[in-house]
Amino acid sequence: MGMVSMTQRKRVLYGLFGIIVGLCVGAFVRNYRTLEIVSMCNSINSMKQKFNEVVLVVSAALDIIGLQPSEMPHNSQNTLVFVGVMTAKEFLQGRARAVYETWGKRVPGKVAFFSSQDSVAPDLPLVALRGVDDRYPPQKKSFMMLHYMYEHYIDHFEWFARADDDVYIRTDRLEKFLRSIDSSKPQFIGQAGRGNSEDFGLLSLEFDENFCMGGPGVIMSRETLRRVAPHIPTCLKNLYSTHEDVEVGRCVQKFAGIPCTWNYEMQSILHHNSSGNRAFSGNLKNKEVHSAITLHPVKKPAFMYRLHAYMLGLQAQELRQESLLLHRDIAQMTSLLQIPRINKNLAPGVPIFPQDETSAGYLGDHNVLGAAPDLNRHRPRNVDEVIEWDFIAKSLYSGMHPNPKRRTESSLKEGLTDVIREIMEHINNYSRQRGRVIEFRELLYGYMRVNSLYGQDLILDLLLVYKKYRGKKMTVPVRRHLYIQRSFTDIRVREIVDGVVPSQAVTNSPRRSPSPSTDDTTRHLTNVTGLDRISHRVKSLLNGLERLTGTSAPSAVRRRDRIVLVIPLAGRSETFMRFLRNYEEVALRQDGATDLLVSLYFEPVETPMIVALLDNLKGRYPAARINYLQLYGNFSRGVALDRAIHSAHCDPQDILFFIDVDMVFSLQSLERIRHNVIRHRQIYLPIVFSEYDPHAPDTILAPGWNPGTTTTERTKTRPTPPLNFSAPYTITNENGYFRQFGYGLVGIYKADLLRPDLKGFSTDITGWGLEDVKFLENVIALNQRGNQRLAAIADGRWDPLNVTNRAAPAPPPSEELAIFRAPDPSLVHIFHPIHCDKSLEEAQYKMCLGTKANTIGSFQMLHKRFTHSQPLLLYARQQGANPVPTRGNG
């Protein structure tokens, strides 16, 4: 009985234990599933959080460059290339800003700047790389920039470029270049290198390995970056040299399986200048600058802006040429459609251009701009309308020029150089496909003429070198004739109303962070014609040039400065009376802001009369500033002008205009002086109209010539000029000529004349002439110091943008004074007999004789007199047989 109860008790206990264990196991299983679900939920939440963080990071990366997440290569024009610019914190407000404000905003894609982790620049698209500093060489910065591109932008762009902050990129040519290459294949484009002689054997490169030099820029296709970027940590752990471009090239070679492009053309496409800091500080008109896509190095921000302004000018020229070609196509089509030239419509109610001549958006007259190049476009109706050709050789020969044989002007040389360079670029456009190249060697001779209606005609004989490098190689010299017509385009007038400058809205606007709305609008033009697009781009380029060069007009109305007429005078009281009548009628009665200062050399007979004339005029106009300086000794124009400059009768803010007593001027003359003289920037040297001797036939050997007639008697018989000095003077080829070689009349601010770096008029020259030539040489020498200013920028002695923090910055070099010359028909030099003193210096004497010869008469008159005069022909033969000494009778 006891045993049974014991057994039952055990069973009950086991049962209870089993139940408890079962309940525990059940509870554990149940709680395990609950924990698993909770854990799964926590994991999901964590994944969501991480995904949201990634989305935020990607979104922030896209916001930096102003790109929408939906913009992809297949649906956007802003995703061709991403340019990553490596910079440093100290260069953000200098080089980096210059890059962004020049070519950075014109990239056919997006640009971002990569710097150290503590870099800040709110108004730049800046990426501060974590764990990266600005130590050099920037190996980690370069690799981490590529990795950042891969993580955030790999699906948004076709191409990825690595650039330094001292490289300039021609973005229009970059776009054209990249669109011609298959971006779906692995591409590694750059200027191939293997190191210099100092690095030989230290770069661990195999005999068939190379790298893309980082300075001029490196371009990768999306596929190349996709292959390389995941292995960047491995590449960073296995560096064999201190050159980051070598290590990037090694990494690309290992994991993408491609080398840098072995292409000789890359030296000119991605151009590196070995001049260091002075690179691109000189003349930019050269083959290297014009043919390159990238230019390196541009060490100074001022040079970046200068280079960009020059490139904008080139683009404007290219757009105008494209516009001209479109006008020619339109003119040809209208001719084939038999549309009359006067008809502006393709059909009733359908205009050829959307806007007419009265609109600001008028695209021009295709009948004028679309005329096909033709050396016979000008059809003369008589002999007088025939335009003569100038002959170009070692010298320039012109049949109707006052100096028939002369040195070729620098402007003509520059123009010919531009033409030949453009022609050679056109000839060699397809040189790679044809396996040959043609090089220019020499201009043998040529012909030139200018038609004011159509343009410049050129016939050039060139010596070229033909080089064939495909197939049977050869190098042979060839001669080719070029027939060129440089057509004039339409005249462009920009009107500024009420002092409002079109570009001021851009210039004065605050800097903003980059956004899609601030992209270059020229890429978003839709539903417009090709001419509309070109016209818009030309206006955009011109506004850009104004902002970069600071040539926009001031917003305020220009102040009407006073003019001081400075006259050196010795005797000649009768001529001075005519000048005073001219001065009274024009300057005192009409202008009211022109003073008179006479540097008067004392002569016992005529000086009292001249002083009396001045006192009388001053008495009648007491408010006018009419003064004179009394000088003694031999006449010297340089001394007279120098004394006037330093006198108290004129203020630094006055315009000094040095004029001769034989001149006649009008109110228009004074307005031109004020308009063309710009303080600290420009001086004015007008080309005046000079009268011929009205009695020249009686002064040279001819039938009926009377040797007893004196110069004084002939002068008395000439008619006096009209008393109405406001009436325009009649300008013809028979009564005078524009004196291109006279520099005596100068308009300049007194403040500019007193600059210590500008030598004034020479005071050691006595007698006639030469002081004006010396003064002009001084101004030219001053302007040549512009090269010194560029050198000062390159050497770091001057920072025009003031982006460097210097305790004691060097003073900026002096500004240039541009020399403006133009014919002024309102300034007339009345003829007077010229006497050349034999005691003059040889240079002065020759100049005097040249001026005297120019006043004899026109070429037509001299030709007529010479060919119909037997005494003259006989005299010419005698002079040819027995040449006269250098100094003849004055």
C-alpha cells in the first residue's frame, strides 16, 4: 500500500514537472518567435534609417552641384561630363573662385571643387573630403575624389574629368571632343607620360606602361571609373611613388586594363606650358592657345580672367562666322526659290525672319550678309571707282599713299597672321584622317585692298611644307595661292538708356549658390532658329566680356571737363588774330568750357601786339580763363609746352589740348576731344586735315613759272578763310590731305602728364619739330610696361584681385595710356609756307622737308604737271644723273 502511493506520488510529480517543462519550453518558443520578430523589425528599421541616410547623402551631393536626382545622361543635356577640380583651402578664394567664375559655369555638365575636410566656401560647389588634408603630393585627395565621384555621381554622367585649380578648359571644344568618342567603352584620356630624366627608374613603370599627366587634365569614361573605384583602397595601400598622377595611372592600368591614350595630338589638345608662373602672361595669339582644349598652368587668378576674356572673344568671332554662313545659305535658298531680293517673306504672311529691322532681335539682312565671297563683288562704273591693290612683300607698296613704300604696319601684320592661322587650321581639319599635315613657312608676297562696303580682299602666295606620315612618307615644299575675302558683318550698336548698363544686373547681383536655374541659358534655348541661338550667344558673350574686362560704361552721366587750348607762339600776329576769332566764335560763344593758354616767346615787334589782343579779348570776356606765359630765348616747342603743363593756369582735372596757331577748329572738335580723352586710360592724337599750297603750280618748274615771285607775294594773293568758323570745311582730295604722320596735336589730362613714370615733352630740342615724336615714343614706352605688370602678377609682386592677404602689398604698376587716333575733318591746318632751316638737326631737317613736300599738291595734280612739263622731265633726268646733296635749299 505504501509502495503504491509512493509510485503514484512520483507519477504526479513527474507529470507536474513535465507540465512545467512543457510550459517553459512553450513559453520560450513563443518568446523566441517574438524576439525574432522584434529583431527583424529592428533590423528593418535600421536598414530604413541607413537607406534614408544614404538618400540624404546622395541628395546633398546632388544639391552641391545643382543636379536633380532624375537627371540622367539619357534625358538631360547637363550630364555629359562631371569635372572634379582639386584645390586647397588657401586657394578657394583665389584660383578656385576664378575657375568657377570663368569656365566653371560653362561646363557641359557640372563642376565641383574638392578640398580638405575643414574647407568652407558657401558660394562655391565645394566638397570637403573626410579625413583628407591639403598636404602635397595630394595622392589621397586625388583617389578620394575619384571615389566620391563613383559613390554619388556614377549614374548621372557619361564622363568624369580630374582637373587642377590652375587649368583653363575650353568648354565648347571639350563638349565637341567628348561627343565624338564612345563613352560606353573604357577610356582613359590625357597627355601620356613616362616621367622625365630625373624620374627614370623611380616610378616602377614597365616598358609598355604610362600614365596620364595630371596637370593638363585627365578624362575617364563612366566604365573606367566603375572598374577602378571599388579598388581605390587597395591602390592607396600600394603606392610606389610620390606622384599622384602616376599612381592613378597605375591603378587604372591594373583594374581597368587600359593605359593612357598613346596619341601625339594630346600634347596640343591638352596643352602644358613649361614657363611656370609666367605661362600665358604674354601674347595669347598663338597656335598653342587657339588649338588647345585645356591650358595649364594658369597660376594667377588674374591670368585666368584674362584668358577667359580672350576665349570669349574667339567664341564671338566663331559665332559671327557661323551666322555669316547661315545668312549665305538663306540667300542661296531664296535665290533658288526665285524670291525677289526686296521681298522679306517666304510666302504671304510667312516672314523669312521672325522680327524686322525695327526690332532689337533683328538678325540682319541676308541680301547683304549672305553675299557669296567674290573678289568682283564691287563693280566700278568708272576709273575713279576702281580700288587699287596694295602690294605686300618685305615692305608695303601703295600707289596712292603719301609714303608709297613703307614698313608694314603692325596691325596689318597681326591681321595677316590671324588669316594665315585660320586658313591653316581649316586646311588641317582632317589631317588625321588623311595621314598628312601641311605647315606654314613663309608669306612670299601678296596683294590687299579694302572695300568699305564689303570687306578686305587678299591674294597671298604662301610657301608651305607638305608632310605625309601615312603610307609612303614624304616631306616636300609647296607654293599655294590663297584668294580670301574677309567680309564685313552688320554694324552692332548698343544703346545705354538713362545710364542703365545691360550687364549691371549681373555685375551687381550678389553671389548665389549654384542651382539649376543659374546654368548657362544658351543650352536651354528651344524652338528657335540657328540664327536666333547664335545671336543670343553673341550677346551673352559680349556681356561676359564687359564683366571680365570692366569696359561697361559708367552709370552716371560723364562730367563735362574743361579744355585748355595750349598754343606755343613766336610772332605771327596776323595768323594769331585769325585763331582768336576762331576761339571767340566757337569756344567762348558756343562751348563755354574751353580756356586758352599761350606760351609766348618774346619778340620786340609782334609780342606787344599779341598781348594787346589777349588783353582785349579777356576784357570782353572777364569770366573766361585766358592767360599767357612770357618766354625768352630761341623758340622751342618742347620748352613752351613744358612750361604750360607746369603752370598754375591749368588744373590737374583739366584736359590739355596742344594746338598750333595755324589750326581751325569747330564745336565738334571740342566735343571729340572730351569724348576721346579718358583720364588714366586714353589720350587723343587726331589726324588733322592739312591744306595743300593753293598756288602750287606757280612754285615749281613749269611753263610760265616766274622765279621772281616771292613766297610773301604769293601768300598775299591767296583767299582768306571764311569768317564763319562753324561752317564745315570742304574736304576733297584736291585741296588737302589727312596728315597721318603728324603728332603735334595731343589731348591729354594734366594729371596724366604729371605722372612720374611718364616723361613729358623734351626740352632740349630747339627749332622745328621732333618733340611730338619723342613724346609719342615716351607714351609707347609707358604702355610697354603693361608687360611688366603681367610679370609682376606672375612673380607675385602684385595681386590685382587682392585675394592674397599680404601685410604690405606692393603698389600696382602704372596703368597704360591707350593712344587713340582718328581722322577729324573738323580740325583743319591752314596752309602756310614752310622754311626749313639748314641749322636744324638732321632728323628735324628731313621731317621738315617731308612735310614741305607733302603740301605741294595732290598726286593727280603733280602727275598732270609732271607729265605735261618738258622742263620738269629734263630736271628729273639731270637729278638722276647728278644727285643733289642730302641738304638742299629750304
